[in-house]
Amino acid sequence: MTARVGEQFALHRAVSDVEHLLAEFLPPEGPVEVVHDPATGEWAGARGGGFAFVPLWESESLVGVYAPEWNEVEEVAEGHLRALIGELERRWGAHRVVGMRVPLFRRVAQEPMPPFFQALCDNDLLGDLAVWGPVPGGPHGDDRWVAVSLNQSDGDAPFVLAVAVADHPVVELEDD
């Protein structure tokens, strides 16, 4: 569960959260710190050297939910992702897709990967990324890369729409 549990999706709020994260200072170095909501203890994001990510929306739990209801929740979640991508494309132009297949395989094989991808995997953010960048951000208008994704850690888990911001290019990892 995330700090967004129980909230209805609102495109304007999601875009505002993207803009807020884009404007934040990203420490260039440091360990990954998982952030929890102080009131609920639920997962509220993570920060590491040169990146941060937060949940934007979470569906209801899918424990005991089967087709066609499960499919309906998936369609709603994918609709939220499409709406957010559409709004961000109006601002920054077309996105590019960065697949998470290689990081997922490296996670399963317990092989090393860059901290940005390791942190995404450690937080079960395994959906392919829609990426823009560089776009101006940070306190001084520095180049940033923005990625959004729709994630589900297993079939019973809720869908989680998340945003990541990095101070370095977000590029697909190559197969070794």
C-alpha cells in the first residue's frame, strides 16, 4: 500500500505532484532512502543519489477480485496513465519508452544494476517507463528526466501510478 491508498485519481493533482517533484533538489549522491507517510506509515516514495520517485495514485486492492472486475480496474488504471502521458506530452512533446525487462531479469538473477533501476525494482515499480527529458527542473532549472509508469507487484496487489525524476538521462539498460 502507498500513501495514496483510497484517493480518487485527479489529473490536475497528478500533474501538480510531477511538477513538485521536478522542482525539488536532488542530492547528487547518497544511499536510497525510502520515505513513509508520517501519519499512516504507508510507502510515500524513495530518494537516492540524483533521483526521487513518488506514487501518484493507487487502485483498490485486488485480493479476491477476478475477471471481469479485475479487467475493469486494469482498464481504469491504464486510462489514468494515458491521461497523464497525454498531459505531459502537451507540455514536453512525445515521450520515449524505457523498458523494465532487463532490470526485472537482473533483479531475479540478483545481478547489479544502476542505483536508479535498483531502487525502482526494490520498490516494485516494474512497469515500463514513459520518459521525457531533458526538461528544466530543480531549484536552478537544471536538466531533469521525468518518467511515469503503471505498476503492479502481483495479481492481487493494487495498481500504482508513479513518477520518477532523475538528474541524469534515463535510458534502457542493455542485455549483457
